[in-house]
Amino acid sequence: MNYLSIKDIDSLKDWVSEAKKLKENPREYTSLGQGKTICLLFFNNSLRTRLSTQKAAMNLGMEVMVMNFGSEGWQLEFGDGVIMNEGKSEHIKEAAKVVSQFCDIVAIRAFAGLRDKEADEAEVVLNGFVEYASIPIVNMESSVGHPLQALADAITLDEQHTKERPKVVLSWAPHPRALPHAVANSFVEMIHLQDADVVITHPEGYELDAAITKNIHIEYDQIKACENADFVYVKNWSSYKEYGKILSQDTNWMMTQEKLGNAKFMHCLPVRRNVVVEDAVLDGNQSLVIEQANNRTYAAQVVLKKILNEIN
């Protein structure tokens, strides 16, 4: 069993329910992972993903190895038939097989480069390990998806909703850097599985992949989109059509308390204060960002528990 995307969840409702039970007694299944090792491979920086996945593994009794490829590992080659006479020292074919000898599960974090849409959507790093490793793979955020974050968001929505069919808004916000689409993509894939009234709002030109947002209402007026919302999830992403480009840094799209109204505020973190969202929102009692971060542990833990049940 691999956990590569939200599509690997057979029943979101059941997974969320199981994660909430794990949250009540996180160490209940410590014997399940005894004698097992997980390797966390980071090609990009991390705070919540690293610590929550490591904590989840520890809760299940697993040993954890962590490697940061940017500063510790050989630069990997992923191409087939390449003459490796330049900067890259190791091929994925050997690296994935070696990692498979040292651990029972490997979790990988590798962001989009945002220069070549086709290359990013090919998920070269993640799929390279899927092809050549002989152990289960967990996606800790790839070029086009962040399914651990989306599962944590689903847990948070389940814990916090007060209506049978809440209104959930995904709102773009300005950011000084070009950011990937992974969090937004997986959130939309997750929300497709919910009974919710969903709206996505962003400036024109920031449409996400239409194959992911199909059947979801797109509203270019942020204030209108947020009216009567129960949850507002704020996230920046770069242009998909003009791939990786920043088309707007309109500060009017920053989330404010006035626009939020009575809705609960969600963001995956890290967040740039007073750029993406104003202090009043983050420091107010409508913010769920710390709850979301806490639920990252139980999202990872339910995934690892299911994998361990399969391989034990």
C-alpha cells in the first residue's frame, strides 16, 4: 500500500473517524510498529510535516531515520540512459533499492520546480521511488499534491463543523514568492469527497487545473465568495496556465477579519503575517491553524497504521 494522493483513501469518513480515535489514545498501537523503521527523505524544507510524521511513527512504536537531500545526500539522477559525467552522482535506480534495504516505509517530500509543468506533473522524484523501491511510499508533499495536509484538513473540518452542509471557501492570497499548487490541489480533491457547499475564489489567471476543480464554483469576487462562509481556507499559489508565474500581488486579497466574518479561518502554515492574512485573524479565536497543525500527526498516524497493518 502506498499513500500518494487523496485518491488512495477508500473512505474519507472512515479514515477521519479512525484518526480521531487515534487522537484520543495516540500510543494505543505502539506494538504495531515495533521492529519497523521509517525513513523520511526531504528534498525540501519542512517543520510540521517532518515533526508530525516523525511523531506519528513514534506513537506507533517505529524507529525513524531522517535525511535531508539538499545538504546530506548525493544529487540524484532520474533520467533513463543518461551519461552521468556531470554533477549528479547517484541514480534513483540504486538509491531507491538501497533505501528499501534499510527501512520498511519511506516517506518523501519533493516540491514542484515551477519551471516545467510537464516535468512537475510527471512527479519524477515520487514516481522514481514508486518504480524502484520495494517498500511502501508515503507522499509528504510532492509537485502536485499534499495528501497528508488534506487529510489533516478533513479531520479539522469534521471536528469543527456545526452544519450538515457547511460552506467552505478556498481563497487565494498574495505572496512575494511563486508557490506550488500542491496544497490547494489536494484540498480540492478532499473537499470533493465532502458534503459541502464549496467556492474557490482568486484573481483571474489563477485558475487551478480544471481537471481538479471540475464542478466547483469559481468566484472572482473574494468578498462575495466569503459571504456566509463557515470555513475560509486561505492559500497562495502561482499561475497554472502561465505556469509558475506571479500574475498579481494585489494586497486587497489579503484575508481580513472583515472579509472572514463569522467563518473559521484555515491555513496549512507557514503563513506570512499581514501579507496573506492580518494579525487580527491569526490571533483571533476563529483561527484553526494550530488545530490543523496538531491534526497533521493523526493524519500521518492513520496512514502509517494502515500500511503497518498490511505489511505485518
